[in-house]
Amino acid sequence: MTSTISSTGTTSTARTGTRGEPVNPGNPAVENTDASVGTAGGGVEKADTIALKFSTVCAYLIAIPWDLTTGTFKVNNQNAWLSGRTLEVAFGFNFGSVLRPGVLLLILWAICIDSIIRIVRAHRENRPMIGLGVSSPILSRQRRAVA
């Protein structure tokens, strides 16, 4: 990525390849590097509600490659397939095997409830006209034809 300052004092950035050549010149989706414009600019979409912030944090927590084994119920000594050494294989109950699906359901419910809230707010602000409302052009033509 290179930056240049023009004579007006504004900074413009252009994506460049490994040898300095421009990547996809003329493509506005690639040239747009503003972080507030979703994924086209390489940034993250803004989480403006508590539900979206919660689901983003939960998604990052799920991505942590760590687990807690609460109990081991069987231990086997087996030969390794590749090295031929004897290994101790422990089977147990992992906390993450219960936690991760539950957190995924929380993410799903948070996004669903947030979407329903947004739909209700949008409907309260400006009720949609599906085509058969009071000011529908179809009904007004029919009323003029009858009258």
C-alpha cells in the first residue's frame, strides 16, 4: 500500500502488489480504502447496537483455540501411527463442547432480535405501502372509474 500527498494536502492511498504495480486499477471496490465502508475498504462493519457488539465479542471468544477438560473418564496407551511411539490418549468431557454451541445460539438470537427491533422501528417511522394501501394508484384509478 502506498500513500501520496497531493498539492491540495489530501492523502490518497492505492493498493499495490508485491512489485509496486497497481492492483485492479479503476475498480472502485478495490481502490476504496475507507475503513468505515464495510469489507470493501478492508475495515470492519460498525456495530451500532448492543446486540451486534455482543455477537462480535462472542464470535471472537469462540475463535480462541482453548478448551478446559473438566474430567477424564478413560486413558488409553496406543502406538502412534507415524512415529511408532507409545502415546497416552485421554478421553474426557471438555467444557468447550457445550459452551461453543451455546454461544453460537446466543449469537444467532442476538442478531435475530436486533433485526426484528430494526424492522419494527423502520415500520413505525415510515409504514410501507405494499400496493393496496389508501394512496395506491390502483385503488385511486378504480375509485375514479366507479365515480
